[in-house]
Amino acid sequence: MTAELRRLRNYIDGEFRDAADGRTTEVIDPATGKAYATAPLSAAADVDAAMAAAEDAFPAWRDATPATRQKAILKIADVLEARQDELLAAECENTGKPLELTRQEELPMMLDQIRFFAGAARMLEGKSAGEYMEGLTSFVRREPIGVCAQVAPWNYPMMMAVWKFAPALAAGNTVVLKPSDTTPASTVFLAEVIGGVLSELGLPRGIFNVVCGDRDTGRLMVEHPVPAMASITGSVRAGTEVAGSAAKDLKRVHLELGGKAPVVVFEDADIPTAVEGIRDGGFFNAGQDCTAATRVLVHESVHDEFVTALAKAAAEVRTGDPAHPDCFYGPLNSASHLEKVSGFIDRLPAHAKVESGGERVGEQGYFYAPTVVSGLKQDDEIVQNEVFGPVITVQSFSSEEEAVRWSNDVEYALASSVWTKDHARAMRMSKALDFGCVWINTHIPLVAEMPHGGFKKSGYGKDLSAYGFDDYTRVKHVMTAL
């Protein structure tokens, strides 16, 4: 007998609902390749209902005191922490991530980020009043934008949902959030918690809404006349489409898109430390991270030593059963994504050499071996394009100038790192690298107080920090005659 699939539902105006037309999609556990749930395939009627709920709730939430918003957001963090086992179960079934690693590495950051934005709710301020023209006093109001249409990705469903809703709600906006169609479960759980907190505090039910669906659902959200802002974390293709759609009625747009982070290792770097940091930064979450340390440039004098050490370290990284205590990363997101990652290796040019990995692991689920590829040239496909998998490429450079030129010679500009003991060189590189983040002698740590976001085809707008909070506000000048 076939086990009955779990039924996930939209959360609109404080209620869990099926899609208006009853359509659903199957949700696949990537560790097994088997369906474990269904989720609504939402269409125009569902988006209309969610937008109407968010629009109705906005005036009261906008006018709530910062202390009221802070109290609600802090309560959300407290309830999520108390129910963390349920949240983690949903997230790990969503993604196939190792449970304990997710508990240690993602959950604390997520809760901290929610609490950071709860604090930011009470820091919504404008420029101090002053007389800039005789007989007139001016001041600036920082105000919420309105309803925000938000689309989160599948690589960090739980945390990226936080990056969306926390600053938006803290600033006084209302939210309609769409998770990826492959990973809706943890977002639906978040809706249960957030809805419960809002109800307990007597706040409007439509402040936070979740609409499940596919690419067409996201398009309907962005094109809808109600939202004043569209925020998406996703591919360059998706970001380009969102920007084009939003331009039709001049919505504000916040885009965090792809990445191809250069990792520059100079001859004076501590090789064991660099190998360990790059291994972890490249293979964490199966490399499904826009900031992953997957494009390494190594000075020619230490290239061979570095490649040998990295290949050995990669071979020791374990993937597979997410329940295994030594599992460092789980499966890729889907069968199609496994095919995409495998395709990069299958199409490698003759001059490339697979130093470690390069194959699927097991026959069940979408696991791929930790892979290191050397011998690459700057114009190779795998160097120029985002693999988004557990694949680290290595190139050899001869000078600092060449390292800068090759680092910047991609369409993405999200994150980068420099490994050297020379402080002056690190400072020169941090200035020259055209990326939104430059790490020095580390790669991938993020903190709530610092901004995250890129340039070029990595998008625009910042997540986290006061900069990310400001992105969800608008500025109004008020002038009065004395």
C-alpha cells in the first residue's frame, strides 16, 4: 500500500487553504528521490487573495509602534526556537541536509537574524530636523514601502525566508512570500508559527502570507498591481524576468542572484588552513550556495602542492545518508539539478583533469561526490558559469595583476576571498576585487550586522544589516514653515 502524502497548504489571511482550483504538485525528498508531500500549485485567484489580505493588513501594521513590531518578531524567534525540532525536520526533508549540521550551522544564525531585525524595528529613523532654508524646518521620515512580494530559493529555504520576511516586517511592511516549488515545507511551517504569534498578539491576520507554486505563480505575484516591492533570491534568468516585469509599473526591486566567487590563494598563504577553509566553503550545502568557494586561483609556485592537498581533503568529505553523523552535505536539489551539475563534468575540455570525485554517489537520491578539477583556463565553461554543486575548480596564476583580472572576468560579482599573510596585499585585493564581499583568510561566514549582496549579474540590494533593513523603507521629506 502506498503511504499517503503529506498535504501542504497556502497560508492566506490567517488560514491554511488549498489552491482555489485544487491543483497540486508533488514535493520530492532529494535524499530518496520519492514524493513525500503535495503542495498547492497556486494561480491568479490565490495570488489575488493573498495580496488583498496583505493590503488590508498594511495600514494597521504600518501604524503599529516599533515596540509592537519588535515584540511580535522576538516572539516569532522564541517560538521557532522552542519548536526547532519540527522546523528542522521540515527543512531537512525539504532539502536532504544533515539534521545535526543544520541544527548547529543554520538554525542559530537564522534565529539571530530574526532577533537582529526585531531590534532594527526600533531604529527606523530619518535625518534630524534642521533649517536648511530661512523660516522653514525640514525633517525626513523613514516609512515602510507597503506590500512586498517575495520569492525565496530552494538552497536555504528556511534561512532565505528569514532574510525576506524579517526586515520587511520589522520595517512595517506586509508580506506575500512564495517558497520554491521543490522546498515549500519549512516555509509553510514558518507560516504556522508566525500566524500563531500574530493571532496571539491580536494583530491583523494578513500581515504574513505564504503562497506555494511554480515559476508562473511567482510571475503573477511580481506582476500583481498591489505590491510596491518585489524581492527575489534566485537565478540570473529569474532576476532578469522579475526586473522586467516590475518595471512595467515601477515596483521597487531587490535581487540577490547568482555568484562565481573567486578564491585567490597567494604563495605566502598557510596552505593547510586555506585547504581546510576552501574545502568547507566549497562543499557546504553541496556547493549549492551563491557564495560557495568553488573557483580557486592559486599562485603557480604553490599550485601543485595546493591541488594535491585539496584533492586529498575532498576525498575525505562524506556525502550520503543525511542521518549519518559524519555526513557533511546532502543531495543536490533535484534530478534535473543533478543532471546539470553532472553535465559540467561530462563536458570538461581535454586539458582539464578531475583530481577527485566527478561522479554520482549511489543510485537513490541526488548525491554527487565532492569534486576537484584542475588544469582549467579562464574561458572554460566551468570557470565562467555557476555550477551550484560540490565542484571546486583550480586555476594557476602568475602575478597579482593576473589574479585580479581573472577574478573579475566573470558576469557575477557577489563574493570573493583572498588568502595571504601580507596585509598590504590583502588590502589591495579587497579594493581591486569587484565583488560585494571580500573575505580575507576565510570564506563564507556571515553575520547579521554586515550586508550581503553583489554587483553586476549578481543583482542589487542588500540582505542582512541596517542596509538590508533600509531597502524595505522609503524616504519622505517633510518641510514646515515656522
